[in-house]
Amino acid sequence: MTRKIVGQKRGSGVVAMDEACGTGGTEDLGVENDVSRSRGLCLGTRQLYSTYGSRSSSSTAQDSTSLRHPRPAPPPGSLGGRRSYSALAKGGPSIASVGDIIAVASGKGGVGKSTTAVNIAVALAKEFKLKVGLLDADIYGPSIPTMMNLHAKPEVSEDMKMIPIENHGVRCMSIGFLVDKDAPIVWRGPMVMSALEKMTRGVAWGNLDVLVVDMPPGTGDAQLSMSQRLRLSGALIVSTPQDIALIDARRGANMFRKVQVPILGLVENMSCFKCPKCGENSYVFGEGGAKRTAEEMDMKLLGEIPLEIGIRTCSDEGKPIVISSPNSASAQAYIHVAEKVTERLKELANERQKGPEILL
């Protein structure tokens, strides 16, 4: 039997994360057992406890069994997924049985980062037949539940880890699964860091080829902590073509470089709008900005995503456009970016196997 997360309103976010994953009480969360002061910080957060229930119908019985009773992690140097390579850096903490961890990031909000993360994750699973996970690390503004049409509560495995909820072939985890839809996340830094820790290593991800992390916008403590606590394989930077967005994209790329995270490349979102009547392209936010920035910063431009109404409508309906309209220009662009990401990961894996070149 499995335990299902249920709850009542006005609970503590700290208790929620501890009940879902913790094994040693609230001191595990790094907030000095301060449960009483944390009550009400996240209005509407559920106080979680265990009961018996069944999983969401979107997951198969086989996957459900394997996650509730997780297999031992594969030995070092081997992967649990379908691939035989990994671009993860050697040494340092990581997540057991996860091949590569990709951060999808941007210097600012509103550039389509979450939409890009969702469609790339689904494309990797659908088109390239990889085992993919999707982590919503945007604690203050979780979007994955809506974009992936997931509104159930995660269950807890026998070893007290949350079981990700699956849809479109992607295993997902988000703080949005644990709070009311309209509840603001009013948390200080230590609570955010604790939540991120629980949603990475406190989740029974199972064997994954790739874990896609939808990072919060900006270059703050959450981005720094995720980069330092996980062995990220690389970062994918998302920006729109206008200069004001590209300035922040540069900052985001430089932050990852400072913490020695390879840049997989730059994705230009909302690159152009094609008139449905005359077919003419309109460059609403400027033309060629991402290409110039990529050249100046020695990054690869992995793709240009056009501005289409279908992207917005499909995201609101919880059906990523690579699923709902796979032959559209935007879906093909996302699939192209996903292909480039796999190529970059293989390049980085080969580079890591070669090791440094010694010149005498």
C-alpha cells in the first residue's frame, strides 16, 4: 500500500515538505525547527499527512510499482536510462540514477523559459524516446502543473520520498502540487533552499536519462544553490530578441560560467510572428539579437522559436504544442532545439572522457 498526500488549509509549508520527504524531523529542512513561526507564510499551503489512496491515472502500473519500490542505484559509471553516456561533471553531489541534469534558465521573467523547458522535456521523451524528468524549480511562480495538466498530489514511497506525477511521458515535480492554486509562496531564502533540496533528492525520480530543471528567473540564491548543489550537465539560456532581454541573458550565462556550468546554448524565443493572412514575417521584438549575442559570447544558437498563438493556447490547456500540434513551425523548432541539446550533451560527455590536454 502507498501513502497519499492530502491536507487541510493554512498549514505550514515547512511541515508539508518534511512530511512528504523528511526522515529526521523539521530540523532536516535547515530552518532550525522553526515550525511555529513559519505557519501562515505560504497562505493556503496544505498541512500534509499520510493516508491510503491510489495514484493518478496518468501513470502506468509498472512505473508506479518501480517508483514505490525503487531499485538500487546503478553502479558508478553506468546509467539507469537508455543512453550509454553522461555529461555530468565528476565528483560532487548529484541525484542517483539520473544521467544528465539540464538547467533551463533566463536572466529575467516573461521570455518563455517555462514553455521552452516543458516542450523540450516532452520532445526528448516523445521524439527521442528518452526517460525524462521535469523539475519546476521556480518556487515563487510554478507553471508546470498548468502547462502539463497535472493537478493531483504526489504520493510518498516506502522510503518516504515523493513520487513524481507523470504526463506526456515526463515525470514531473513542482511546489505547485503541494499548495493551493492561488496561494502566494511567501518564503524566505532558507525555506526555498530546503524545498529545492527536497524536490531534488527527496523525490523518487527512478531511472532517468535527462532531468530538465525549469529554473527561476534571474541570478539569485536559488540559481546559485542549484548550480552548486547539483552536478549540472549544462545550462540552456532562453531569451527574446530585444536588447533589454539579451542584457539579462548575458548575466545569466556569465553566472553559470562562474560556477563552472557549461552553456549548452542560447534559444531565441518569440523570434518572429508570421501573419496568418499574408504570410509575411514581422520581427516584433527585433531581428537577429540572439544570434549576435551568441557569437559575441562564444555560445551556440540552438534555435529560434516563432511567436504563435498556438503556443499560448496549448500551454493554457496543459497540452504542449509538440504534442498537440507536432507539425507546426513552433513545435518543429522545439524538436530541433531538443535534438541540438542531445548533441551538445554528447559532445560534453566526450570532452569529459578525454580529460584535460597536457602540453609539454
